[in-house]
Amino acid sequence: MLDFCARHQIAPVTEHFPMSQVNEALAHLEAGKARYRIVLENDFA
């Protein structure tokens, strides 16, 4: 399956939130507004 996706340039659809907004991301998820996958990104230095 991964080989098929790579050959046909199929990428996952994700929503990205900075780690500093983890509470907003969880509220977004719990409210059912999340589409596909939510990714938390590290924004702390």
C-alpha cells in the first residue's frame, strides 16, 4: 500500500497545530470538527 501511494503521489491529509495550542487542538477534536488527522508540532525552543 505504501509503495502504491508513493508511485501515485498520494499523501495524507492532516491538520497541524502548534504544541502551544494543544488545548485548542483537543477542543477541536472533541467538538468533532477535526478532518482526517491532527498533528501536533513542536514550537518550543
